[in-house]
Amino acid sequence: MAAPDAATGRVVDGPTPKHAQLREILRRSIERELSPGSAIPSERELAQRYAVSRLTVRSAIGKLVEEGLLTRARGKGTFTATRRMELRPYLMSFTGDMRRRGLVPTTEVLARLLEIPPRTNANALGLAAGAQAYRLSRLRRADGVPLALERGWYHPGPLPGLLELDLSRSLYEQIALKYDLRFDRARQTVWAEAADRETARLLGIRTGAPLLVFRRISTARGEPAEDMTSWYRADRYQVSMQLDPTIPA
């Protein structure tokens, strides 16, 4: 990491805490000089370079890790994070999206059950009280890196025998082949959430790390068939959309 300009790259005594000064110095270097996956100097080297304590360095780095600009690899060091992928609001499978990006998608099936869904999910699928639905939970990876956790409910009416499919492959592709059915419309809601212990373990992140959560209710031939919620790592994704001006009536 090249030393920042002397006018802006020194940590000095003043009203701004030293860890905050160092954090901004490191941020500029990460954003302007370093490519994704680059190692940064050790805590000892940074402490010597900027004449601060290792506690100050640790605090500055810790904040940048929380922001997703740095990642720690146990026994290896601290590295600049991979740039976030754009998530756009279109109806496409995870597998198709990763292939489009030139990545190799893989899927681990965590749960596949036929059971009575919670009332909220049953209502979304138009199911009667006490009716069963397929519950599917899958961990999605790209190039071996866990990116998303999916938990979904599927209407058994249009999708009989869904759980008999190879659920480690693209679900949308298999539904199209087996049932000659495609999801043609969806309503999606997005919010932010902190990772609970189990989600963090599956995604390989710390408990409390930020997540982007998407709940998508999809229809096929005009009828609701899928109610899926996906938890995406916020250090790997950002949402992008085009906004056009409204046309006055």
C-alpha cells in the first residue's frame, strides 16, 4: 500500500480521533489504489507507519471490515473486499444470473419438506387454512463462495412432485422442463437485516453482519406459485435500478 499524500495521509493530534483519521486514510487507499483481494499491511506495520498504537489500527480496520471494504482471513491477513455485484430487479434464477456473470453456480439443499406453511405464506400462495405446501431451503454459491440463503414455499397444485427434482440444479430450468411452466410475474420487497447466528454460519460471515433480504412472490399463468425469501450478503451485493420520471395523467 503506497503511503498517502503527506497533506492528507498523516495522523495528528486534534479533535478527530486518531482511529477515525486512520480509517479515512485507509479508505482512500483502498478505493483509489488497491485492486480487490489485495493484502493490506499488518497492524504492526501500519502502527509504525502512522505512529499510532496497534489498538488504534485495530479499531480503524475493524470499522472498514464492518463496512465491507476489508475482509479478514484467519491466519492469512486482511484483504480488500471483492467489489459488490449489481442486483437488478428482474425475474431470473440465481443459476442463470451467475452464469451470465461468468461464475460457476452451485447449490446445497438444506431442507425439502411438505408441510403446512405459516398463515402469511399460505395467504401469499392462495392456500386454504391447513393446506400443505412445499418448503425448500437452499444455500447458493458462486465459484465456491456462499452468496445467498433461500427459503421458499411452493404451491403443490401447479408443481406436483416438485421435491423429487434435482434441487441442487436450477429450479426454474427444471420447472420449465418438467411442467412446461415459467414464472411470468413477481412482486418483490427488499429490506435490510442483520445476520442471525445460523444465517451467518451458512454464509460464512459474522453474526450481525448486514444482509440484503428479498421476498419474492411469483406467479405462473397468473396464479401464485412461489413465495421465496432470499438473504444476500451485503458485502457482495448492491441493488441497482433505473428510475424514470412519471408521466402526468
